[in-house]
Amino acid sequence: MAQTDRLGLPLLAAGQAQKEVTHNEALILLDCLTQAAVESADLAAPPMTPSPGQCWIVGSGATGEWADRDAMLAAWTASGWLFASPRTGWRVWAIDRANGVRFNGAHWIDEPAQDDGYYVDDERVVGARQGAIVSVTGGAVQDSEARAAIAAILSALRVHGLIEN
């Protein structure tokens, strides 16, 4: 069956019988892929009682009705499972992780910006925003070079939005 290039939606063919089936499948796929959200990106077996419209990213080593569908998006419909092969750059919201995931061409990876910080290679490099750092003042002995260096560091952190004024 002919498909669209980007989303793999089924296309109608001239003289095709039951065109409504192909058209409805395309609409269901669009419904699942537009502003996509998945229940989980970590299941390798289909859930026992899915509801129509719920979607999952099929985990590695998939079994049951998901066998041989690793990394695909699985959508439960009134007619059963409908699968979509992800393309590089697809992003979806993973409800159980409370953050976005992105398909890099081989695997789904967590987006770097998450509720508790910013991550690089799964390591948190920026945490949640903290309270303001008080500017340096007073002291019996003042070292103007140290004070200037600290002020420059604080200024750079403020400019980048990492600390408050």
C-alpha cells in the first residue's frame, strides 16, 4: 500500500474498494501522532486493559502483540493495535516520566530539559533554581581583586539566568 513520505499514512488508490478503511486508518494515525503523548516509553509487553487513544513506545525485547515492534509507537484503537515507525527527530511526551523523549534514529532518548534540571548524557548539569546569592559586602579586610572576580562570576550567572538578582 502506498504511504505518505513523512508519517507513513496510508494513501487512497484509484479504484480501491473500501476507501473509508484506509482513510480512517490515516485519521487514527494522525490523531495519535499529532501532539503525541505516550503512557510510557518503557513497556515491552502490551498493557492488559488499554483505552482507545492511548499510546506507548514499544520497549526493547517486545513480546505478545508487540513482538518485533521495538521502538515503534503503539496506539490502541477500537479495532486493536495500530503501529507507527518513528522517524529521526520525532518527539513525544512520556506521561510516566513527566518529560519529553526524542527519537535519534535508533533509540528514544530523554529530552535534556526536565522538571528537576537540565541533563547532558543522563547527568544533571543544571539543577532547579535556587534562591538569590547575596552580593559581597563589608568585611574588615577587603581584597578588591577577589571581590571583583566574585562579582564577575555572579554577573555571568545572572546574565545566563542561572541565579536571581
